[in-house]
Amino acid sequence: MTRAPTPALFPARRMRGFEAASSLLGERIRSAGEKRGFAVTRLLTHWSDIAGEDLARVTRPVKVGYSRDGFGATLTLLTTSAQAPMVQMQLPKLRERVNACYGYAAISRISLTQTAPAGFAEGQADFGRTPPAGARAADPALCREASAAVRGVQDDGLRAALESLTLNFLTRSRTSKGRT
């Protein structure tokens, strides 16, 4: 008498057709984050929202370490030595914000690790937001075309975002036509 195969023996069935990239990579990203102690990846992906723009510009979360007794974890932040005293003064407020992200008092302590502005071996944390080396000024004709395309939009922020998107699209479509 043969037994029917159990569902645990078969791998999870994938969707048919197109799948979102986040669903394909979600498990790998989560497991890589958990190796560093980030059970909630929102701390990494939304760091500027959690810490605020000023702190996010000079800090990076590196690791969450859990103690043996299980009472709270230690968040390790990477910062430059010049910014460390200013960050140190803001740690109580930052701990409250991080715990609000988790939804409970998960972080009991925050430690700072100081590094050079360009970082060292593993992290290579570049704290300055510099444009890519290959960036160059856009063609003025394309800029005029992009601003003409979004002229009717009333909201300034939305108009600027749409103009940037249109300019990127026009720049890429023109360069790809020139290559083929």
C-alpha cells in the first residue's frame, strides 16, 4: 500500500506569469538581514525616515546584537569621528524612534562605531551623497521638452518629480536609439 505524498515534500509552487522582483528576492534579503540581526528590515530600508534626515546623513545602522539574557538588544551605528559627539547627544531620542519602528522596546542600547568618512573594509559607508562619476549635464533641448510635457501640473513637487522622470526617460530613449 503506497502512501499519498505529503505537501511538505514538494517545494512551494510559484505563481504563473510575471512576478514582482520583491517577491522573488524577499526571502534572500530577509535572511541576509537576519545574519546581521535585522529581523525587521524596515530599519535598514527606511533609515532616513526613522532617524531623520540630519542623523541619517551621518549614520548608518550596522548591526543589531542580542544579549544572552534576552532583555533588549544593542543597535550599532557607524558614524564619522567628527560627528560622533553630536550623534551621542541624540541617542535617547533616536532609541525612542527605533523602538517605535519595532513597535516595542526592542533596542535598549545604541553604540557608536567611528570610522573614516569613506569607511573601511567591510562597510565602505560613504556618508556624503555624491552624484555618480558618469553623471553629466542634460541636453537643454531635452530639458525644455520635459518641462513642456508637465506644464499643466499644478503641484510643484509633483511637477518637479514628473519632469525629472520625463527627462530620464527621454535621455535613455535617445541614447538607446543612437546605439542600435
